[in-house]
Amino acid sequence: MSPIARTSVHTIKTLWEGLARVPDLSKASIGTATALSALWFALLLAFYALPEIDLAVAGFFFRASECGAGVSRLVCGGFPVSHNGVVQVIRKILFYVPHITGVCVLVALIIALVEAKDKRISEFPILKQQNHDWIAKLALSLLAALIGPFLVVNVILKEWSGRPRPIETDVFGGTLHFMPAGSFAGACDGNCSFISGEAAGAGIIICIVPFIPSSWRSRLGPPLVIASIATALLRVAFGGHYLSDAVLGWLSSPVIFAWVFAVYHVFDRPQKRSNSKPSSILHR
């Protein structure tokens, strides 16, 4: 193998392994959660102030066509990527990856709860504490997924934001007016574009990668990270969401994940400190 080829292989291997080094947000502090929230709102303000970013990226995937007789739309056309059979299959597979990840977390939680009743664990304080921490991680991860992608994104924002999807806006062959990210003045009346539910579900995957045992993480971590990012990007390519919807949807999960664990650590830390102090009897 030539030196250039060896260098290329080494670079690819390094990048591949680097994808598995995802920060463990289960250790997040209030400061970390606040910083992620500030980043989220900063991006929202940027997309709101510069709506041309969303229009330019969506326009890159849009292909205009001639409108038929009697069609009163300003523009006709569509997003050809969404009609590609291979890409459709990939998107369908990626759609279920967060669901499979959630099932794996639930199964791991059930196993941990069963193990907690094992006398071999309950009789050793170190094992008991490790099992308790593992149960808390898994349970809080499911809670974060419930609060984030399900409640905040799908139940609240997508139903009330009013932002039309690219394929629904008159700029890209639809009938509704374009609205910037963060505007709630759009005419969409349900399952709207702001923010992407699939991207939010994919964002949870990033948060779970650090939970994978280290012996498996180098193999499973990179594909999961790639799947997480690809899920969000495909929503843009399909015309289902603007770039801002995908980015903010994807980032919303780490934000909520970090807040769930940060709040847990605030209430759990005093309890751990009290448990760690040795009991003493004062003799007079």
C-alpha cells in the first residue's frame, strides 16, 4: 500500500473512531444544560433573522417545473430526492432506528430492575450503588425522550407553531406563505414544520451512544451517529422540513436530555453525600 493510501486509511479510521466519542450528557451540570439551551436559542435567532438560509438550502433540493393549465400556483415542481426508491428505503430504515434504540433502553432498564433484586448485588454496597446509577440513567433517558421528541416537539411545537413545510409553501410548489423559524403566524393547522420530530428522535440517539459498553462502542457508535445526522438531513432533502427545523429539532433532544440529568444531579447529590458519610457515635 502506498504512503498516500496508508495516510488516507489512517485518517478515515481516526474520523470513524472519533464519531464514537460523544460527550456523556448523563453527567451534565446545570451549566452544561444552560450552555446547550443558549446555543439552541442563538441558532433560532440566527435562522429567524436570516430566513434566506432556509430558503437557499431548500431551494438546492427543489426542482421547478412548468405548471399545468389552470394551475394558479406561483411555482410548480417538487423535491426529486423524495421520489428516489433507494433513498425512500433508507429514510424508512432510519425512521425506526430511534424506536429500536428506545426499546433497547427499555429492555436494559427491565434487566437492571430484575438484577436489583439479586442478593448478590444487594449485599454489596458498591454493586448496589452502580446498579442504582445505571437504573437512574436508563429511566431518565426514557423520560427525556418522552418530554423531548414526544411532548415538546410533536404534541406542542408541531401542532401549534403554524409553520408550513417546504412542500406546502408557495415558494416550492405549495399554496401557503413561507414563515421563518420561530414565527407562529403561519397557516399550517397541524403536524407543522417547526420543529422536526424525526430529527428530534434522531437527536436522542446521540445521547444514548455513551451508554453502549466500551467494547461495542467503537463498532456501534459511529453508525448510530451517522444515522442520527442522516435522518435530520434527509428531512431537508425530502422537502419535509427546512434546515432550521432539522437542526433545532435534532439539538432539542440533547438540550432536554442535559436538563433532565442536570436537575436529577442537583437533587441526588445531597443524598449521595449523606450516604457517603460514615455513621459515628459520640461518647461522653
